[in-house]
Amino acid sequence: MPNIANKQPTNSSMPVWVIVFPSLYLIILVVLAILRSILAKHLPHDLVYPFHQMPLSVVWFGALGGVVISLQGIFFHNTNWSKDYNYWHAFSGIIGAIYGVISYLFLIVIVKMAVSTQSVSYDTSVFPLAAFTLGYAQKQFNSLIQEIFDVIFRPGNKSSKD
């Protein structure tokens, strides 16, 4: 018969190592922001706008959104911790950066479609804002991507199976 007294509860205190990842990401993001502001006038254009004019701020703000939502989860749930989120906290900054890039690509497509039909000017400051938002709202972004996939690749086939 198993010893029930030694069984750990599903929800417990947060492991201390979990705070290391978002803290480290935050430190790296701050250092990168400081370095970029110091070196901005000396950086080649390709480093400031890699990947066909995508600003680095998109990656930076996406990562910041991922770090902020991770820290928020740590602050609110550190005494009622679900270990299922340990790996998510370890990679939330990286996931946020990736989602920031994807948000940029989506917005570029939308803007180019709008510009091709009429002469519209747009403010590029919306890209970092969208990157932060999608880096922060990762769960909602996953749902949005699933819906877009269903519309494009499964039109008329709305089964509840995944």
C-alpha cells in the first residue's frame, strides 16, 4: 500500500528556481534596451531592422509581454502552485518573442492588403504594442491561431475533434 503521507499535493508552493527565468529575461531585456539606446547611432541598418525591415522592438516587446505574464502568474499563484506551468515559465520570454514576430507578420499582411486597395499611411508604433499584447496574451493567441487555421485549412469542417 503506498504511503499517502509522502504524496505531494497537486498544488503546492512555487519552486524557487521558477523565478530565475523571468528575472533573467527581464535583466537581459533591460541590458539590451540600454545597449541599443547607446549604440543606436552606430549600428548598421541591418541590425536595427533585420528580416525585411522588422524592427527589433517587435521581438523585444513580445519577449517583455511573455516575461510580464510569467511574473504576474508567479506573483498571484506562488502559494497555490501548479507544477504544470514550470516549463512555461522557463520559456515564456522566448515564446513571447516568437509571438511578437508572428504578430508583426500578421499585421504587415493586413497593412499591405489595406494599402494595396487605397492610399493609407500607418504608424509603425503599433507593431511593438501588438507584439507586447500577443506576448502577454499567449493563451488567447493560441486560440486565435487555431481559429485562423480552421478557417483557412478546414472550411466547412467544424468538428470538435482536434
